[in-house]
Amino acid sequence: MSHLIIRSIRLAHCKRGPARCEQCRALDGEKYCLLDIDPPQPGMAQRRTIQVTLKGTPVWREFDVLRVFDSRDQAAAYATSAGLELDPEPPHLPMLGD
């Protein structure tokens, strides 16, 4: 299994979210991102989690954002060159403060 995926996620600066953090408000919005779903030292740092399907089973994984793409087309081009697929978009849950 590759530990890299490309998915549209809502960007955030911290866990307080856009209602309480000015930097999160500046980032507020969804972008396609290259995510590492097997980051180093799992459980040893505060990270966001995301649901992914591994071998047909939905699981929650910590992730690090490695790259933010400007558009879906740019993400698709990178996915093709890196041998990755764009991850299907699950329904997004609102962040704290929405």
C-alpha cells in the first residue's frame, strides 16, 4: 500500500479552526493536497486524522500535508506522473466553529 494519497481537504492552521484563529480563517477553504497517511512517529504528535479505505476496510489514519495544489487539474497531473490516483471525496464534516 502506498502511504501517499491525493485528496481534497479543508485546510487549517491549528485545531481551533477558523472561528477562533486568524491564520485558519486565512486558509479557510478546500484544496487538493498530497497527504502522507503513514507519517513518522505515529501517535507522538498532534495530527489531524482522515478516513481512508485499506483493503476494503475503512480506517482512520493520521496524516501530514506534503503539498498543496492550486487546482484539481494540477493535482491530477501530479497523480498521473507519480502513479497515484485522486482519492474519492468523502462527505466533509464541518470543523469546530462552523
